[in-house]
Amino acid sequence: MERHWVDWWTFVHFSSGFVASSYGVKEPVAVAAAVLYELVEQPFLRSQAGKNFFGASGPEVIPNQVIDVLVFWAGYRIAVKQ
């Protein structure tokens, strides 16, 4: 199990939010996609293929999932202000 609340993937989530906003993806759609991604990612991280793909030992802790979505949203909102 990945126990860190923040990891190097946090930057990827922030960047994804920034890019989604920059490309004009509507905020509710973008945030819903980020939440959906986190929900789909968990079963994948439980599989050997997911562990190999992400280099993870297992699924993330819930605080990490929440932070990933909030950081995505922060990236989105920062891009809106540009």
C-alpha cells in the first residue's frame, strides 16, 4: 500500500488540471474526470499489472486520493486566472 499523502504523482495531477483548464475543458467535467480516474486507478493498483506499471506496492491511501483531486482542481483554477 502506498502510504504517502503526497508523492511525485502529485505534480502530474496539478499539471493535468492546469492543462485541462488551458484547453477549455469545463470545470465540472474536468473535476469529475479526476475523481473517476482515482476510482478506476485503485482496482488497477491492486493488480500485478498496475503495480508494475506505476511501480507501486499497492493502492493509495484515501488521503492521497483526496489530495490528488484537490491538487488537480488547484491546477485547474490557477490556469483559469492566467
